[in-house]
Amino acid sequence: MPQIDASLAGVSLIKLLGPEAKGKVDAVFEGGGVKAIAQLGAAHSIKRLGLEWGVLGGASGGAIVASLLAAKKSLEEIWDILSGDQLSSLVTVGYLPQIPFLQRRIYFYLPLLPNLLFNKGFVSGDRFLQIMRENLIREGRDLRFEDLLNQGVITPRYRLKILATDISRGVPVVLPDDLPCYWEAWDNAARLLDKDPSQLTCQDVQDKWPVADAVRMSMSYPFFFKPYSLHLNYSLKDKVLDTQAMGRKGPRVSILDGGVSSNFPIWLFDRMGREPRWPTFGFLLDEQKSRSRLPVRRVNDLIDLAKGVVLTGIGAMDKRLSDHDNYRTARLRTRGVKTTDFGLSGERQEELLKSGAEDAIQFLECFSWAHYKNRFRRPD
């Protein structure tokens, strides 16, 4: 991992967390694919201050960073995953030469068109899921949400929350909270626990779900990745959605990128009417930072129209934060990097990493925990 020399001299821990500081912060990471490297730079600044992570959340690319941090991967390990050839191999095509240089140039668009037409995405997502499973392991098996329990804390139950979108029902899906809605989650728990499904609880279902699959569900960028497919959990008696017990396979539904519903779910850990234990920081990937005006996209055909709808729909409103959320959000420059630039050069990756660290420090220098609570926290 490249050396980062940004100064932390202007950051006061007392101002940042208050005199009763426990040395922890919660964090939510915006979705952004490859741009998540900037968030890794921000995480580096947090680590240099000696702070620990409380609960972590994110959507899409932000879910990658959040899950790896929750699994206590080192920043060097995360850097290797985000910057190396692992992610550039996402775009492999079985019947074409597996040459990294050519893969990085996305030379296979034409051969991938059948995937888009028949599978609803250029890339299956199988290779991405494999990468996540290889890196999210615990004692030789898939890391599960039960491995991320908040010890001694009633809420939230888990140290990680990930956002996806059920486009078949038109609703956001918070993982692992909403897993009881889906038949596969009950079936997975029944097999792992070797129990009759009627003996399972919703917590069993949530505990046993693999974190890698939750990240894959969130990282289903429209048209690029094939949607993640599940079935609703239906009541055998009433034939309606049943989130309390395993029933039968209901209709098949498609799970897409968390960014479709909220690319920056800064609200994930808010507990209205309760005093927060420590701050929740948001790390927003701001393409407009340092720009004097917005870029204008041309819409000449249906492909341009579809692309414009997706790019505008994913996170457009998330950039217009309320004063409450804006005050606790670090806006990180993306330096013109696109979400699916999986073949980004080493030099550009390093620029993104360092600018993320610098932007986070700039935010931390201005944040005051006491000011935040006095101005924005709602009374009981």
C-alpha cells in the first residue's frame, strides 16, 4: 500500500468525539465501484488517529469496503483486493484469452452482448462472488453474519449492514435484517443447522447468511452485473409473504445494486430519540467536488438514454444532503474515475487513495461532536 503523508496535526480527538470519547466511530460508505479506493484512503486517516470502527454499512462498492473492514481485514489487504488484478478479472470471458491488459481495456463488449440480452447483465457476477468468498472467510468457511455480532449490545445486532434493492417489489433491502423475506435464506439456515424449518427463528436465518453473498447482492450494478436471483418466502396456508417462518418458494425476484434505492444510506444506524454513543461518519464519493460546473451528457439514442437513467437514478438525490447529514459526511474527490473502471492504472489508483485520505482529514478537522449533538440530535 502506498505511503500516505497527509498531516493530522489539525485534528483534535476531544473535539472530534468529546471528553467521554470511547475511541470509536460508526461509518457508512457510499456505493461507487472502483471509486471505493478513495474510501480506503479515508479509512487510513481514521486508523492513523487510533480510532476503532463500531458498526459499518454501505451500498455497492461501499459494501465491499464496509464488509472487509468489519471482517477486520488490514488496510493493506483491502488495498490488494481493490487495486490488484482481482477486480480487473471480473470481466473475464471464457472463450477469449485471459490477458489482463486486454481485460482492462474492456475489449469484449461485443462478445458480452448475449449476456446482457439473456442474463440482464454483461457480467455474471460469479467471479466477483468468488473473490468475496476467498477474502471473507472465518475458520476455513464462509464468513457469516453470526461472526459479526455486536458483543454485549442489543441494537444493532450486527456490526455490518448492507443495502441492496429488490426491483421486483420496488423496495430497498437491508441485509441481514430483511433476509427472512426470502426462501433461500430459510433453506440455507435449515441445512446448516440441520433443523426442521419450523424450528428456525428469523435470527437463525440472518445469522447463517454468508456475508459475501450479501455484498454480491448489493454490488449488482444495473446492466453490468447479472441481478442476484431469490424467491420470496410464501406462507403455505395464505400464499402471502411470510417473514416469520419458512414456507414455500414464492415468485422469483431480482436483487439489484443498493444504489438503485439509496446509494448513500447514511440513515442505516440512526436511532431517533436515543443518545448516540459516538458519531456516524459518512464517506461520500463526490464527482462534483472541485468542479465549477456539472458535466453534460448527450442523449442521442436509446443506449444513451438508458445509461443516463441509471447514472442519474443511482445516488442523484443522495448528493443533496440535509444539513444534519451534510455535517457528518466527508466528501471525497473521485478524480474522474468511473464506477466500472476496473482496469485503473496504478498511478490513478494511488492518486485516488491519497486524495481520499486528504479529504477525510479536511472533514475531521472541522467536525465537532458537541456541536453536532447540540444542533442536530432530536429530543426524546
